[in-house]
Amino acid sequence: MITKAELIVLNYTKFSENSLVLHTLSEEYGRRGFLVRVSPKSSMARFLPLNILEAEITENPKSDLWYARNFVTRTPLTGIRENIHKNTMTLFLSEVLYRVIKDGTNEEGLSEWLKREILTLNALKSDFSNFHLLFLLDLCSVLGFDPDREGLAPFAGKQLKPMNALLTLPFEAALLLPLTGAARNELAESILKYIEHHTESAVNVRSLAVLRELYR
């Protein structure tokens, strides 16, 4: 059975010399990996973090590993790909999603929310340095543990005041909240610890180190 689906790229892992497993999020399948055939001539740029692709899915009732092929980019993310800061941010956010959302998860509205977030980041022309913090807080709500001042206090430390501002200010005002690079890094780490607490698992986001360099 072949169907078409819109897939959001989270990550990919090498499967063999001429194939990879593409880890994705979609409305139809939730968090799921698909086997993709590749060759030395294949453009790996299409599988950049948080790319939004349309693909043909070949379902196999005898296996959990289905094939995806004939990829088409319906939503070019030029606003992200032409900006090194946004690219670094998507690397971080996609890894958080990859590690937090377990394979087989299909929360209603999750992929639609993620697509809106990606398109918002893509459209922002400036003042997006706080976007990843708002994304993480919003992700908590989408996953079902609404963050509040009381719940975040044990994790926020000396950044409790700006954390509360991020929670309470309108989106546009929160984007403009003046923060040092060190404060942004501490806030990101605090929210990740909060997520770890509620998911009862270690997130271990390796790209956090890259983000720290971005906001030194």
C-alpha cells in the first residue's frame, strides 16, 4: 500500500551503504522512522533538521520498517537555511524532539503545532534569539505538563525572574525580552531539566554545546 504524507525531519541514521532511516514526525504516523534509499548522488540537504517534506510511503504489514521515497519540498525554509543562527537553533530543537518524543508516539496536534513553530521561525526577520526558549516551554504544554512558575522554580535557579517573564509575556514581547547569552543558556538548560523530570528520562542533547557557543 502506497500513500502520501507530509513528514517533518527530526534526524536520520545510517542503515547501510545505500540506505538510511529517516526519523520523522507527521500527522498520519506520529513519530516514526522510514527506510530511505540513497546513493552518492543523493542530496542530503533535503534531510536537514525540521525540513518539511512530502513523500510516498510504502506500508508493509509484515515489517515495522516502511519505505519513504519520491520526496518533494513543499515548504522551502529559506528564512532558516540562509541564517546560521536559525540553522543552529533548528539543530538543537530537532535533537530535543528526537530525544523527548519516543518512537511510536502520536499525540494529537503535535505535528501541526511543530509545523506552525517551524514556519514562525522561518518568517521571523529579527529578534528571534529567545525563540528556542519559548519553543521549549510550548513543547512542555503540548506534551501535557503545562509549565508554571511554581513548577519551574526548582530548576530555574537565579533565572526564575526571566523564566517567569517568558511564561507570562505575550509572544512578541517575550521575543524582545533582553537576555545575555549566559542567561539564555542557563534558561535552556533549566527547561531541559524540567522536561527530564516530567518524562523521567535523560535528554542528553549534544547540540546544546553548539547552542552555548552561539550565545556566549
